[in-house]
Amino acid sequence: MSGSRWRGRTADTALVLAVGLVALVGLVVQSSGIDTTAEWTALVVVLGSSAALCVRRRHPVPVGVVALAGIGAYGALLHKPGPIMLVFVVALYTVVDEGYLRVAVGLGLASVLAFAVADSYNRSPDTMNGATLLHAGWLIAVIVGVTRNRRAYLAEAQARAIVAEQRMEEEARRRATEERLRIARELHDALGHHLSLINVQASAALHRPDPTRSEQALTAIKQTSKETLRELRTTLGVLRQEGAEPLVPRPGLNRLGDLITAAGRSELTIRTELAETRSLPPEVDLAVYRIVQEALTNVARHAGATAAVVRIRPDHDDVVVEVEDDGTSTPGMPGSGILGMRERARALGGSLTTGAQPEGGFRVCARLPLPAGELA
């Protein structure tokens, strides 16, 4: 920033020196030397109006007025237009470039009149000096050219601003969509599993009017509903503390035993095969737990299975999660549960496959990548 500012000041200083030098040399050549009081006064006018260009960016309109006054004074002193016109052209350019178009038009008209008066002293009966017409043409070219460039610049800046705003809106919509999907996935995983188990236990109690079994079912419903409330509090705690560590720990492999116990209350025999792993990153740990949870929910609801096996093992730089059952039925179209598991795997750069096994039953397999050194 400071370098570009320095280069800008250097360029402005060089421009002022060049314009002042041209105006000064032009005065000397035009007057064939500086001898009279009028010529010395004109010299002061040239130097003063040229020096005013140093502040043309901060005060464009006052500098334009000073340059116009310089033209009038020059013409009144020497009775002819001169190279001081170059000083006024630079000042007028700045006025237009800073957006004061109406002021620039007024200054231009006034300068043409001043040149016309000065030019009238230098006309012969048979010829007409073309300085006034040349001056007017230059001013029109300056005003039109700078105005066109400024309008093009403003149009380009406006277009860029619109594009940037559209990108920001699209990014905000994308983030809002991702947040809605994340909330929906968390709530589905937190509530769907336990409510499905409650539904299975309630159905068993209704279809088997055995007091002992009914008591077992009600006990299971009580435990499952308690776990549901705890899961709901955990999920809401996470959602309310965006960008901060949740007050309630999120579930992971440390709670896999509780998950297996709860799923086993639905008369489903579950075997676990866990290879030794080190502590997983929080996002991977949560994904493993949720995938196992959702897979067991599908087994209890859809598969008609009596046994299932859960395997969690390292595989090179990945952790592999497998849930297999011996059911005779499989889900039809993929529901939100399978889609949610697949979304969790993809969010971590992994993959998830599901399908019936040749020997019967259904298999869910997720492969989640891990940073180097996370596996034993």
C-alpha cells in the first residue's frame, strides 16, 4: 500500500514538473525573453498555477479554478493565449476524473471565453488565429474521453460488486443448506435409533400379553427413552455451541458398549469384533458411532434378523466399520438413514457401501480415512 502511494506521489510530482517546465519554456519562447513587468508577472502566474497542481487530487475544483484564473491573467497580461493552457488541461482532467463533470463543463466554457478574448488581441484583419478553436477541441476531447473512461470504470466496478454480492449470497445459501442437513442428520441419528427401539419393544409387549415379557419391554422402553433424552441434550448442546467445544461429550467408541446393550434389548444378539485402535479424531469417532447406531437401527426395523456382528478395524490409513446381520429382508429404496450414513462418510473423505450378502443378510461397510499416526 505504501509503495503504491509513494509511486503515485512520484508520478504526480514528475507531472507537475513537466507541465510547469513546458509552460515556462513556452512563455520564454513566446515572449522572446522576459523583459517587461507583464512578462515577469505572467511568469509568476505560470509558476503559481503549475504549483497548484501538486494538490489537484485532494482539491480538484479549487485547483481548476486557480488554473482558470491563471489563463485569464495570462491573456490579460500578454494579450494572447499561451502554453499555460497545458496547466489548465491537466487541472480540468483531474476535475472530470474525480467526478465533477458539471464543474468541468463550466470551467471549460469559461476557459474558452478567456481564450477567445485573448485570441482577439492577436488577430489580423485578414486571418483568424485558431488558438481558440484548438483549445475548445482539446477541452472537448478531455471531457469526453475522461467521462467515457470513468463511466466504463464505474460500470466495471459495479459489475464486480454485483458478482461479489452474488457469490456471497450463494456461499451463504450453501452454508445454510449444509447447516440444515447437519442439524437434520444429528437429530435423525439421535432420535431415530432410540425411537425405533421403543417402537419394537412396544410392539412386542402388545403382541405378547405375558406379564413378565411386558415388564421387560417396559423396562427396556424406560431405559431407551432415558437414553433418548440424553442423546437429545447432547445433540442440542453441540448445535447451540457452534465453533466451541460442547459442554456434553459427543458419543464415540467409548459408548459403543451402551449402544450394543440398548440394541440387544430388542431380542437381537450382537457380537462385536474390535481391533485395537488409538484414540480417533472427534469427527471420526462420532461418525463411527453414528454409522453403527444407524446400521443397528435398520437391522431392528427392517431385516428381521436375530443376530448381527459389528466390526471396527484399522486398514492402512483408514478405519473400516462393518455391520452384518442374518436377516431375510433388506430395505427397499435407500432411506434417510442410509443417506445419512453415506453423507457422514463422504464429509470425511470416505465412502460407504451397502447391499445384500450372497449367503443372506445385509451388510453395511464404511471406510473412513485417518491422519497419519492415528492408527495403531
